[in-house]
Amino acid sequence: MSNDTPQSSQTKNWKDIYVAVLLEGDEHRVLSLIVEAERAIVERARELFRASGDNIQEEETLCDALYALELKRGAVRQEVLNP
């Protein structure tokens, strides 16, 4: 699948931020990275919404990433509350 949908410089890095969330060990830093990743993902989703073409695969990937970030947020909050 070719992805001809243009990306802004801010949102093409959502994957990098997402991976940083998964690799970060500091709970407080993870929470701020989650917010940053969610913001970048939502912006990318908006770009796809405005774009023409079939972007369903990337849209599904974005949804999956948002879901995983929510799970990670819950796990981190549990760790902070119950060390």
C-alpha cells in the first residue's frame, strides 16, 4: 500500500513518540509522553480525514495506537497509586 497522504512535520513523528512511550521507564515522563503522542495521533487523524484516498489502514493503526496509549496510561496510574 502506498501512502500518498501528505504529512506535516509535526505529525509524521507520532510513531516515534508512541515508541518513546513504550520504552520510557519513568512513570511521570510516560504520562507527559502519552499526552504528546495522543496530540500527534489526533492531528494525523485530522489530516487523513481531510485527505482523499483510501487511508483505512493508517486510520486503524491510529485507533489501535490510541487504545494502547490508554491502556498504558491506566497501567502507569496503577503503578503510581500502588507501588
